[in-house]
Amino acid sequence: MQENFSLQPFNTFGVDVNAKYFTEVETIDQLKDAIRYSKEHHLSVLFLGGGSNILLTRDFDGLAIKLSLKGISEEDINENEVLVTAKSGENWHEFVLHSLEKNYGGLENLSLIPGNVGTSPMQNIGAYGTEIKDIFVSCTVLDLENLELKTFNLKDCHFGYRDSVFKQEGKGKYVILDVTFRLTKKNHHIKTEYGAIKTELENMGITDPTIQDVSKAVIHIRQSKLPDPKEIGNAGSFFKNPTIPLTQFEDLKQKFENIPGYPNGDMVKVPAGWLIEQCGWKGKQIGNAASHKLQALVIVNATGKATGKEIFDFSTEIIDSVKEKFGIELEREVNII
Ligand code: EPU
């Protein structure tokens, strides 16, 4: 247990705040001990995974627990499919690469997403036409109330766009310990419908892509427009893409004829990056916070010295101006602590 411990290395924004207490756990028993300690001492608890989806706006007056449970195991289920289980502290992209090395398909479109396996179900991570719900089988969690293990199957997780039971009714009640995915060993479902992938594969001169090729294409696309948190602090998309009623979209289309939208029933998903860019934020910096020059949806710690509060206030200004121009209320995707 460490006291007054800087969380700067544990959040991809690189924000420097202190936790009153900090500990790192590698086993379930260590995790249980840490939680018991927090209960005995009436400390609030902050669980840290990869730190890639949080914004720390102030010092944390409790016990921060870094989850570092490691290990990957697998179980054959039939000729074409395998169940692969990764513990929560495994780095997501390393897990994807591990699966690709074994030629297991299903994760390739989710290459290079920052963060750890254990946080992937929290917000049903997704990119380039795939979400983890497409390959998710179950996850083991620790119930924080009674310290018992519990299994959540696909239907228990209530996955939605950047959403799950763990952000709703289960919020703050469980710690995810491991996640099991159903991957293919052959007859892979190659998904290249997402526009940018096709173009990227064409540029690579590939017509009949393997899962490894799709992964490479996704990596190229991400590297070309998303900032690397190791170089410039960020937490990926800061806001969710808003979904608005078709009627509202049609009204907006009258005024802004180029507004992009992806219809889904009587709702339309509008890219937040476009809305933010139209309000003049793309590449704009205030103090130490900025909207990324290549993808307006990503807020960056431009100087490395931004405080969480500064980044939060910057995001509020973006929300206000999008609301004023388009009448759409953006919702933050990043967890604000
Ligand atoms: N756009 C702009 N200006 C911008 C950025 C985007 O006009 O600065 C518009 C363009 O019309 C573009 C459209 O937005 O065609 C979509 O952009 P992009 O393909 O970059 O995807 P996104 O909707 O902005 C989402 C996810 C990303 C994920 C990509 C690819 C959310 C909140 N974000 O972004 O996820 O990588 O799709 O699938 O759904 C993350 O969650 O951290 C993340 C990076």
C-alpha cells in the first residue's frame, strides 16, 4: 500500500492527481484483501484498468486499486471455434495480437484499442464495424458487496452502443475479473464493410484479406488519425455519437445539407466529430487542452500539463456550442472521476 501516490502513469490523459492510498493486485485474493481493507477503513475505492477511459479531475481521497490479473487460457468447442479467456489485467491490443498469432478470428477489427481486457465489457468497446458483444460469451465478476464470484452471460450484460449493465444498474457493484470470447479457428467472418477498411486494404494492394490483413488495415487507419496516448495524452473519443429522432435529423438537413447521419429505424446516429468540427473546435486549443487536429471527437492533453478540470471545462464548452448550433446535447463517453 502506497500513500499520496501519483496516478499520472495510470491514466492515458497523463493527468497528475494523487490517490490517498494506492495498491496493485495480481490475484483475486489480493483484490479481496484490498476491498476488505477499504471497507474496514471506510475508504471509497477507485478501480484502475488501463486508465484509457477516465478523466481524473481531482485528488482521490480513497484507495485506488490497479487491477493487474494476468493470464490467457483457451478451450476448444468444436472444429471451427474456440473459447478464449483473458484475465482483466491483460492489455487489450496484446490480447488481440496473441489471438491473431494463433489465427483466431473475431478481434481483428478491434486492433489497437487502448485499455485492458477487463474494461472492454464496461462500455462494449467497438470500432470499424465490430463491438465486443459480437464475440462475447461471458465474464466473471467479483460482487463487491459479498465478495463472491458471479458469471455474467451475454444476455445479462445488456450491451448497447458504448453501454452495458456495468454502466447502468450494475454500476459500482462489480469488478470484472476475466472475459471469455468465442473466436473462430477457420471460416473467419472477414468484416470490411466499414468504408475506411476497404479503402485501406485496396491501398495495401489486398483483394482477398486475411484476419491479419484486416488488423493491419485497422492499425493503419487508427494510427493515421488517432493520437497515440504514449505521445499525447488522450482517452480516445471523448463523447458518444448522439442518436437523434429522424424528424429532428430531417429538420437539421434543411439547414445543414451536408450533415452526415446513419439511420437506424426511426433514429439517426450523427457523428459527434462532424458536429464538433462544424463548431470550429477541430485543432483548437484553450490553455493546455485541445481538440485533436485530425479527429475532433478526441480531446488531448496538448502540453502534457493539463489538469483534469481544464479538460473537463474544455469539454463543457464543446457541449455548449454544439447544443447552441445544432440543438443536440453531446454525452461524455469518458468516465469523469
Ligand atoms: N468526422 C468529422 N470530423 C472529425 C471527425 C469525424 O467530420 O473531426 C465525421 C466524418 O463524417 C466521418 C465520421 O465523422 O466520416 C465518422 O468518423 P470516424 O470514422 O473517425 O468515426 P467516429 O464515429 O468519429 C467512432 C468511435 C471510435 C472508433 C471509430 C471507428 C465513438 C464515440 N467513437 O468514431 O471509437 O474508433 O468510430 O469505428 O463511437 C473510442 O471510442 O475511443 C473510439 C476511438
